Amino acid sequence: MQYTKLGKADLRVSRICMGCMGFGDPTNGQHSWTIDESHSREIIRRGLALGVNFFDTAIGYQSGTSEQYLGRALRDFAKREEVVVATKFLPRTQEEIAAGVSGQQHIERMINTSLKNLGLDYVDLYIYHMWDYQTPLYDIMDGLNRIVKAGKARYIGISNCFAYQLAKANALAEKEGFASFVSVQGHYNLIFREEEREMARLCAEDNIAMTPYSALASGRLSRQPGERSKRLEQDSYARLKYDATAQQDEVIIQRVAEVARQRGVSMTEVSLAWLMTRVTAPVVGATKLHHIEGAAKATDLCLTTDEIAYLEEAYVPHRLVGVMAQNTPSAAGERHVWSTGNQKIES
């Protein structure tokens, strides 16, 4: 396993971040394809053995059971100071807004619930899961700064935002003396490269770590076109992100398969090796042991300049999909429902 620094943060992270959205009680959340605690523990333990020290979860994953599974496994299999734990919080609910709960109060509630779920005193990275257009940015940054000062989070990150929003937030943080975002978790992979337009350039200039999700495009970049995983069969949201561009994406997927055959490695290794030439640490979901094993192997694969060019040259622009398409003021008619345990959040 290779390790690197997470942007400006004093955190040494593995080049592969284990994404824990696939962990959690499948009967207690929005996804039916997640795996139970016993299987989750096997994968977490294997990841640790392979050198993975960076784990990403969220309060919205399977009603908080993802956080619970991860926390219990790490307490049993790792020393706290040797792992980097990230979790995320969601926007205020309509009920909280109506009740006058401020952004600061909401963040305090969210972090306290996550820490309870995880069984931890602090998280290393606390991530603003998606932009909250109904809460003043000052309240968000102030609330995050308060939990950093209280020792409940070492650093803060952001997910599902536009480059201008990240720049605006960090400018406010600098002006007010607040903690600033050290990482961004966006949608980025070989068949969805829209982050290269603005976000990647901002992050390079400001030393902000990129830790993208959907690193394998919900499995499309790890198997031949037409092969379907359990998630793709059961998760309509995963299909929404890519089915509309399947024809143009297939050209790139076939090139991934070709390079994999030539190098004698898996498609997973090729896809992630390419992504690691662009980002700090991709977030890679795992619901089977071979998923994390293939991801770990990718850190040893060095693609040639010609191979990288061959994989990239067939890309054509994609429209925004998923959370980013929905999470704008103009997309108020499209709503996505998240569960945080005893409440559902629409955004």
C-alpha cells in the first residue's frame, strides 16, 4: 500500500479509501444491496491487513448502521491513532428549519449522533455531504469550526459541491478565522470527468485533496459491458448516473478491458491506477473481499503515458447527474431522500 498526505491536513492516508456505503443493515435504510455486519467486518479486517487506513462513511448510510458497523470493527481490529475515519452530515430537515434549529445546532446534533454511532471521541475528517441552500454559509462554517475547536473533528471536508462553492466557503473561512475545507469528495472516474473543468484546477492551486466517490462508476469500470452487479440490479440511483450515457461510455470501458488484458491485471486495477494519477485517494466501495483486494493491487500499477492517453482520448462531455443535478436551486422539483436513523431528509 502507498500512503500520502491529505492535502494541507496533518493526516497520512492510504491511496485507497474504503467507502462504507455498502455496509449497513439492508432492512434499515434506502438500499437493499448492502451487506450485514459479519460480512462488513471481514472486508474491513482484510482492508486493514492490506494497509488501508482511510475509511469513509456517513450518518445517512443505512440509517446510521454503516457508522455503527465501521466503528465496532475498527475498535476490534485497529488502534485508533493508526486509522483515519471520515463521516458526513446532511442538510437541515424541513422540520428543523420550521422549528428554528440553526445550522450550528444542526451540525452539533449530527456530529454527536455520528460519534455515538461510531463509538469514537472524534473523527479525523468531518464532511459537509451536500450543499444546503436553505442554511446560510456562515452558519455552516461557524458550526464546523466550533466542532473542530471542541476536538470532535480534526479537519473538515466537503462533498457534492461546485468549485465556486468550495472557493467561496474557504474564502469565508479565511476571512473569519474558521477551519477551512481540506478535501473534496466529488463524482469522478474515467467515464465521468467533469470535475476536471473547474474543481481539479482549484484543488491543485489550493492544495485541497480530491477523494472522489464512484471511482469505478458503480462497477461499470470493473467488468465488461452488460455484466451487472447486485447493486446495479437493485439500485435505481446507481443506474440513473450512467445508463443514459452507456453507449459512449462503452468505448472507454472496452479500452480499460483491453489495457487490462495487455498488462495481465484486472479492469479494477487499470481504472483505479488511472484515477490515482489525478487524485489523492479514491473512495472505493467494497461488498466482497475481492473488491478491496483488487483496489489495493491498483496502487502497485503504473500506467504508461501512452496507456493514459489511450484511456482518456475517447471521453466526451457528460451532463450533471445524480446529487449534483438535483442539489441546485433550479432543481427544486427533483428530490432525493436520505435517512439518518429516526428521520428522512429530502434535498
